[in-house]
Amino acid sequence: MWFFAGAARGCWRCAAGLDVSAEMVWGMRDPILAKGLPVMTEMFPNAPVIETDAGHFLQEEVPEVIAAAALRLLEALQTP
């Protein structure tokens, strides 16, 4: 467990330094990651957040929500 916590902190430090367009799709029923949403919204304050009723495996539970978010992001990046 200590390794996961350290790895997560390292990922958060790396993400905090990014200056990128982002959109977040978050599983609010995830017993671990749901609690991390405030940290992520602090790191990416301009990113839209879609809170879902999904658990940990969003790609299985809400694939259409993830796909729509990815398409919106791609469209935004291609618009001059």
C-alpha cells in the first residue's frame, strides 16, 4: 500500500506542472479515487468535470461519457 501512495503522489506532482487542456470524467462510487477529485480540480481549475455514478472502471461502466469527453477535447484542440 505504501508504494501506491508514493506513486500517486508522484503522479500528482507531475500533473500539477502541466499546462494542458483537460476534461475530467470521474467515478464518484470509486472507493479510493473519488476522494481525489478535489486535488485534481485544484490542479486543473479550468477543466470541466463530469461526475458519474461509476466506480473504479469507468471505461467499462461509462464508456460513452469518456468517448464524448475525448471527442470534445480533440475538437477544442483542433479549433484555432
